[in-house]
Amino acid sequence: MSQEMLIVDGLQYSNWSREIFEQMHEGGVDAVHATLAYHETTRDTLSRFGEWNRRFEAHHDLIMPVREPADIQRAREAGKVGILLGAQNCSPIEDDIDMVAVMRDLGLLIMQLTYNNQSLLACGCYEAEDSGITRFGRQVIREMNRVGMVIDMSHSAERSTLEAVELSERPVIISHANPSSFYPAKRNKSDRVLSAIAESGGLLGFSVYPFHLKDGADCTLEMFCDMVARTVDLMGIEHVGIGTDLCQAQPTSVLEWMRNGRWSKTMDYGEGSQANAGWPRPLPWLRDNRDFPRLIEGLRRRGFDDAAVARIMGRNWVDVLERAATPR
């Protein structure tokens, strides 16, 4: 594993295997925010924790759990990849506010308030009307702040995101999305939202998922790094990172679970195009974790100095976790 630069990826949901963990080592990755749950209930989420405990046992020479921000440095020093767990929806807490503290104690560091649809907490980015943060959502935001669970608004709608920033006393993040000024996907975020995230002390993790990029899988590394540079001008170098949204080796059935959960009998195409029915072609310059050095070189060619690249590639993630994921 490269010791030159700390690398933290703010979102992956892969079909985890020893091969993928070894690829992380080859690419110099120090920590990854791994999705634990999409639509799982509280009981289902406990089983997902159990699956990760088995992985930590079976691959203890390669990976270790991150339960607090300092564990990222401990993993790096041990030559392992730190795995921090997050939920892409609020379903793990169901309708029980006590589950926020329970899940945080188990190791859930990050939770999205919505996943595309209206939830019990807020509105997702695919709903026609954005109702904002609910009464329950206000209580959960307060509790997440208390226990040190990071609020993630990656799949949330505009009003809900702005209200979450206003209500939260701690930084709010968007772990994996891009500016809508770069590409107007519903999942991408307006300059108003990005400015609010920065003002909260939060972070945007840039996504390499082709459906979030101009020209899709044909988006070049140069175009991506130009997007990063323009966003730095808007948000500041302290408030950007990487959240690739890599979904390696996953079958189509997992994509259907992500989009449909239990709520739809028919395929949800997200943007409304059946061309999005399957997994997109990967970017040629970031196919898997072994390609992170290419991204580093691309940022350097774009004019970022080593201190700025180090912030983008991982230091900013550690900083925001220290501010938002430490229990009070």
C-alpha cells in the first residue's frame, strides 16, 4: 500500500471479496465508506453488521472496522484498509428514535435521511414535491448530532437538504454526487446546496458513477478534474473529497434492490430512461480501486499542488468525520 498520500473513498457498495480488498491495497486506499444498508429494516441491518463482522474475521490481515475517526490512522499504520459503515436510507432506525444511538454504538457512522423517495425523515430527489424535513426528521437530526452520526443528503431533494443544513448543529455531507452545473442529473446538487454544505463545514464527495457525469462513461479524466477545480472555486478546498460510488462485481439484482427495494413491482429507472436499466460501463480511468493513482495524477496535471490533492483524496474526509462523527 502506498504511504505517500492518505486516500479515503467516501462511498462504495461492492460485492465484497478478498480480491476487492487486495485491489484496495494495490491502489493505496486507506479507508472506504461502505454501504451497509439501502432499504433494510432494523433486524435486516443487524444481519448486515453480522456479515461485516465475518469479513473482518476472515480478512483481518487486509481490513479493519472504523468505529471512530482516529481508526482511519490506526488502519493506515497497521497497513490495513479501514472500513466505515453507513446507511443510504433511514430504514435501519424504522420509526424508533432510540435506534439512532443503538446503530451508532454498533458502528454506523453515516446515515442518509432519504434514498430517492420520501422517507419518514425527509424528501428524496425523485419526488415531484419536496416536503422538507418532517417532525420526526427534526428529532432524528438532533439525535444524530448528539451521538456523532454524520448526516448524509446524497439522495435527498433540494429543500430537504437545505433544511437539514439549517437544523443540524454539526457538518452535513453529500458523500457521493456531483454539481448539477456539470451534469443536470436529479441526483446532482445545485450551487445553492453546495454552498450551504460548505458553510455547514461539510463536504461533497465527487462521484465517478457514469450516470452522474457529463458524457457518461465517456467522461474524460480531464473533464472530471475540471469539474473538481470549478467546485473548489465555489466551496473551498476544505470541503471536497472523493465518493466514487463504485459498485464492483454486483449483479443486476442488486441494482434492482437499490432502486426498487420493496416498494415497487416494476423497475424504477430513476431518470426515466430504460437505457439506465443496467449497470453502466465503467470509466476507463477509474475501473476499480487500483486506479486511484490515475486520479491523483489527473488532479496534479490540472494544477492542484500536493497539499490540495492530499485534501481532496482523503484529509478532508478525516477532518469532517472528526467534527461530525465524534459523540458528544
